Amino acid sequence: CIPVGLHSGGELGPSISAYIQMAAATPNMSLALDWSWEHVADVLVPAAQFTVKAGMVDVPMGAGLGVEIDIGKIERYAVSEVPFSYRPPSASMEKLPTKPSY
């Protein structure tokens, strides 16, 4: 059995809950989850919903991902567009990045 783990790339709370749910359902997920909660300025899920005890976090048991989302924060941070997302501003709007063929 090959051990697997997850790496987080910055999260606001819902993705951490998804990672915890997936880890709980994956028998060979034996490597620690990479969690960088301390680096975020604000979250959509209050940190109190994830309590670390002895290096472990309980699996959230609520509906869906198991956590309550702060809808007010979603409204606060909502945007209508993300210009030049994942590509430099100099990239042509007609030319989208493509997946390399190996």
C-alpha cells in the first residue's frame, strides 16, 4: 500500500474540511496533511471548528463538508471577475494557457 498525503495551497476553510473528509475516507492517507492556517488573514470557516488535539483534527460531522460557512464573509470578499487569473497581464486575452502534451 503506497502512503499518500495532501498539500494545501492556501485555504479559507472549506478546502481544509474537504481535505479532512477525503483523508478520513482514504485508508492509505497516512502522511500528515499540509495545513497553513496560520498564514491567512481571514477565513470563511471559523477556526474553532477545527480543533487540533495531539496532532489530529476530528472529522467534521455536519452536513456537506461538515462545517458552517460564514456567508457574510463570502459576501464581503465576492468579486465579479478575476482579471488575468493564472496568467501574466501581457498574455493575450485570446490565447489561453494550454496543458503541455508529454
